[in-house]
Amino acid sequence: MLYRARLLSRAGRVLRGFATKAASHNQLYVTQPIFYVNAKPHIGHFYTVVLADTIKRFGDLTGKETRLSAGTDEHGMKIQQAAMRARKEPLAFCTENSDQFRALMKAANASITDFTRTTSPEHHEKVVYLWKRLVDNGLIYKGRHAGWYAVSDEAFYTSGQVEERTSADGSPVMVAKESGQPVEWIEEENYMFRLSRFREQLLGWASGDVIYPEARRNEVLAWLRAGLEDLSVSRPSKRQRWGIRVPNDPDHTIYVWVDALANYLRQDKFFPPDTQVVGKDILRFHAVYWPAMLLAAQLPLPRRILAHAHWTMGAHKMSKSRGNVVDPFAAIDHFGADAMRYYVIRNGGIADDRDFSLDEVLVRYRKDLGGQLGNLAARCLSQNMGVDLNCFAAIGEAQSRNADNSADAEIREALVSLPAHISRLYEMGEFGRGMVHIFDTLALANRYITQAEPWHLAKQPGSNARLQTVLFYVLEAVRLSALMLQPIMPQKSSILLDHLAVAASERSWDHVQFGKGWPSTGVDRRSLDGVAGLFPKIHSPI
């Protein structure tokens, strides 16, 4: 009891500044969900990691001070049962799988700044703090709760949220409509959160532009309009031993989602989150329960929730039983981190589920990265072409006013308008659509170089001025693309910009403008060699 009293006091001291702090326009706090450690990472986790990291890296490029939080969710009935099946102590089981997720984030080259394990003492303090705020504001009470519970979802469902289906063996089974997971009827004494009080406030908040895409926002609004019931926020400790006990009541364990959502709390200028990246399957917890708890605790609400769609394979949900699960580590080892990052961002769905295919990864690698981007740069930077990057700054300034050759008008217009278009898409979180436009522009540059035939100009006396103009337009397409690809492919983009002799100080989003950032002197032609090996040939999809 003395320990709990001290913990409550310490949590209050450490975190009491939350209600008055809010991120300024120059801070960016991005969160990804903390991953449940009942199983190993899969390609869906990789997608979430890369999407959140891409948003954070875009913030870096625009000059913001950024934070990206990640972690592992290690409490709950599902973990308790998984540890028992593995014949391991829960903490050892959690540590082993948490390390796997850390390894995935490292392999993905994610720029994580904060990693939380819910079994850590620091996280414990956050949970106790949040619980105490809810209790002190009179929004938690003890009551008898009955409902359908899905262990896999760690969630209670109402009778209207479940239905009877036929199991694989032909027997009837009750499942949650939303997730399809089996449910069981449970009646027990729990602590309850007065969720129903916040329906109108949540409707006002969710009616704005805070939830993206629109289809997900409409789902949330439908849930809210249908009405909210108070939420069970504890389980009897005799049933769920693995978790954080309710302060001053060891007979109850705090509900795993209250526990997990507290990980987003911060005691600094970055709170509240600017963008929270989640999968669509956990939208209810992040767009209903989480903001309601923040309102109850009198804390500021998230500014935006980006709920992405899922990956399927062969038009089916990925599952071990179907044998259609993709190992992200093997894919990264084979194609490289940046190529896999590009594929999931380019092909991944925000609004709609997408089908994952290793064959398609190979196609994207060969066609887009090796063909459209790598080959284009290599052709222009070859010694035989005679490119002179030292004159590109002057050419860019002259061409920024107008194209001096009608043959250049189309590509000039495309390059001038591309940055603003990509900025709008990136701000929305639609990086995949941005990739389409970038590579359409690179395709245009490839057509332009075929028509302009600079290899012939390089052999013609008196044609150097025209040659350098043609090469400027093509390599300007490459430079702009490399700058805009930095959030998605940070390593390959950096190497490519090195080959273009673009200084490190000229790689921010301010330099994503037509003709801006080229060196005017001092480029050694030898520094241009080697770009042909940027995307080595890969012959098979693993």
C-alpha cells in the first residue's frame, strides 16, 4: 500500500504538466501503435512502421522538431495465454518478442525516438497517472458488467456487435462482427468508465478533419451516433493476472487498452500527438476510447488519426494456417530496406486493402527503381555523356523564367508544378499517390531523353549548350525525385544526391523547387561515377 501511494504521488509530480502543454507548429509528434507481442512481426507491422516513419521524416525535411514513438504492448489475457502455451514466464516471453519488433524497426531503418515497453516502470507511472485523473474527476465507478468478450481483441462487445457463424468444424460460434474473432459471454464485477458522457463532445471532434481517410471517419461517426455504453476498464485479477493492478485494489487489473493507450502520454512540448498512425482494426480504441479518456482527464486531443487499410495475400487475409504470411526480415534481406519501404508505401492501401505479392515487389524494383530512376541517372551521369553539373545552377535560373526551346515546355511545366502537388499529398499522408506522380514524371523524363537524344548531341561540335540543357532537365527530374523520395527511401536517396553533387545543406524541403540547389562550381567528374550500381540486379522474388 505504501508503494502504491508513493507511485501515485510520483506519477502526479512527473506528469501534471500535460493539461497545459501543447505542441507548437514547429513540433511534430507522430505515434505508431505499440505492437502486441503474442506473435512475431509480419508485413503489416512493417507497413505501419514505415508509414509512421515516413510522416516523421517528412516533418524532418520541412524543418520541424520531431518525435516518433513506438513500442510493444505486453499485458493482457492474450499474452498470459500465449506465454503459457510457450511454457515461458510472461516477462521473458514478452522480452523475446519485444526484441523482435525492435529488430524489425531497425531493419526498416525507422527513426524511432521513443520506444515504450508496457512492462517498464516508466509506463506503469503513466497508467497510474491516467487512472488517477479519471478517478479524481468522478468518471470511474464499480459495477457489474455483462457482455461478449473476445480475448483476441481484448475487447467487450454488445449484443448488437456480435453474430452467430459456423466454425470450420460445422458447429455454431459467436463472433465479433467487426473482427470476426470468437467471443464468450462474461459476467463479472469490474470498474467502469463513464464513456457515455462524452458522446456529444466526441461527435464534435470527429466531425472535423481529424480522422483520415473519410471512410474511417464515417465509421467513427456511425459508432458515435448509434450511442455509447460505459466501458469496462478492469478485469478481475484472478482471471487476468498479467497486467497493472488497479491502484488501491489489487483484486482488479487495469484493462489492457487503458494500459496501452497511456503510452502516448508525454510530459513535454510535443503532446498531444500531431498524427497517430493506426491500422483500421484498432480505430475504435484510438478514435473513441482514447479521446474520451483524454477528455475525461482534461488533456488535449490528438490532432489527426491516420487509419490505414490492411494487406491481404491471394485476396485472403494473411494467416499462418493459410500459409500466406510474409516474413518481413527475409524480404528486407533480399530486396533491401529502401526497396521494401518503397513497395509498401507505393502499393499499400490507406482507404482500401491491398494484395501483397513478392512478384510485384520484384516488378517495382526492376521497373521503377532500377529502370525509371536508377537507369535514367546512370545514363546521364556516364562519362561518355559529358555532363557538366557546374553549369546547372545557371541553366536552372534561366529556365525558371521560361523554356527556351518548345521541346522542353512539357517537362519544364511538369517539374515546376510537381513539388506543390507532392506537398499536398504528403501532408494528407497519401505518400503512395505521391509516388505515382513522381514516377510518372520520371517516365516523362525518360521519354524526353529518348526524343532529345543527348548521346548524339555529345558528338556534335557546337552542341554543348543544348546538350547541357537537355541533361539539366533530365537530372533535375532525378534531383527533385531524390529529394522527395527521402522520407520513403532515405539511404538510396542520399546516395543518389551524393552522385548529383547536391550538398547536405541543399536537401531540405525548401530545396524542392525547380532548379534550386545545384552546385555552381567545384564538381569533380569522378564523383559522378558509380550510380549504375545503385539498384543491383535481382533475378527472383526470394
